[in-house]
Amino acid sequence: MKLPRRQFLHLAAGAAALPAVSRIAWAQAYPSRPVRIITATGPGGAPDIFARLMAPWLSERLGQQFVVENRPGGSSNIGTEAVVRAPPDGYTILMASSTNAINVTLFDKLNFDFLRDIAPVAGIVRLPLVMVMHSSVPARTVPEFIAYAKINPGKINMGSPGIATPPHVAGELFKMMARLNMVHVPYRGGGPVMTDLLGGQVQVLFGSTSLTIEQIRAGKLRALAVTTATRWEGLPDIPTVGDFVPGYEASVVLGLGVPMKTPAEIIDKLNKEINAALADPKVKARLADLGGTVLAGSPADFGKLMAEDTEKWGKVIKFAGIQPQ
């Protein structure tokens, strides 16, 4: 039977609307089963810590378990690729970090394109690093250190927890902007580099607040500056590097991402709940205790931040000639 033209057009319009309707209904029902948050590092690292801070909030607010799963290895590329390859349904989430932005330029051949294959959900926190010295270095300010380094080229060892880690590239950015010649000494993790810094085998470190704060407060290390654009309330009397090297800023950024093509309605739901968590006084206080500054904002805000990080660290990696391990 041949349908009248008007009836045919009406049915066609209804059929075209079905995908949008089903997508919205799917998002409204999300989540209907447990959700995995993948951290591409081992237990105890910053991505793991902040994933475990967010997971209980999301579990309570959305009525399903958000389970943190550690997938370390390959400089965070193994865990990241696991999320890239996951179905784009909101049930596999990545705790993305500045390491992902660094890796875009560091590795010539990856099986994925981070900026293209991971959709941003929400920024969570920005973490400062602290520029700390062994007591053998006579400098007590950043200008004094720059002057000391310039008259001792190649004689100062700068430690880091590993090649192309945020502390490493933060130190290379400082070297580049201050035009210094320091020797980079990479270690396998924060513990070994801290041991040698305290022993004087390396003289300077751009270290995380969690790694350095106890030694600073005990007087075992001298803090010259923090690397963020503003001072850190955990060390309120310590200036920023940018106070003396105009334009300098380095930090560790953390936030959530999902596989590209995840429905916008699901991304928006997750974004709303993350922003609600970051506005909660208890969560904000815990972030501050860990040295963090709240990011929040839209998915586009976090995407822009990661793109800017990628461009910035790409320039440093190329300038310093950094190669992956």
C-alpha cells in the first residue's frame, strides 16, 4: 500500500528523532552498572589519590559504584590506551593528567592521539611543584640561585623522578627561560631522588608538595619558590618562580576524560557532579590539604587547558631534546 506523502514525511521525521530520544533516555538512566575510573599510574600517585577522592562522591550521587583501577606502565600510555579502546558509553573514565599532554610530543608513535581520542569531562585540580635546594647550595632566593648557576655551568645536578615527568619538564622550562646549564639526573620515582637530594648527590629538585613538604618543614631542604602562577597556601611565605622569571609557570593538572564519541548528555552529567564535588567545603578542604587548587568548569574549559599544556610542554621537550626512556 502506498502511503500518502504527508503521512510518509511524518513517519520519516519520527524515525529520525528516535536516535536522539534514545540517546537522551540512555543518558538519563546512566549509570545503570558500576563505572571504572582508570588511573594510568600505580597506587599512591597523584592520579590515584584524586581518583579515590572523587570516586565515593560520584558513587553516592549517581547511585552506582565508581571503582578506581590502576593501569600503570608505558609512561601512562597503557592505561590511557585502555580508555581510548573502551566503548564510548561512560563506563570507562580516565583520570587524565599533565603526563598525557607531555606524552603527545615525547612519543613519535603512539597507538592513539590523546587530544583527538579522549573527550574532556572536567578539570579537577592544579598542583604546584616546589623548587628545593640542598643546603650546600649557597643561594637563598631564585635570583641568587640563577647567579650561582651561571658562574658554575654544568656543575649543578638537577634531580627528577624520571625522564619527562612533570618535575623534569618543569626544571627544563626553568633552565630554558633562565638560560642555565644544569645536569639532569633522572631517578625511578620520588623516593630515590629525595634520598640523593638529602645526601647532596643532586642539588636541586622541582618536587611535588607531597614529596617535599615534610623535609622543608623539618629544615632539611630549602624551598626557594613554587612553580604555579600564585603562591601556595601550604608555604605562604615562599614566592613563585614567576616573580623572578617573568612568564614562568609549571604545574600538574588533573581531570577526567572519556572515550571520544561518548554521548554529550553523559559527559554533561559527569561534569555537573564533579563541579558539585569541587564546590563542597569538605572536598575543597581536602584538595587544599593535598596542595591543590580547584579547577572545575566546563568540558571545553578542561579541553582547552590540556591543549595548552600539550603545546607548552611540546616546546620544552623539543628545546631540551628530551627522549623517552
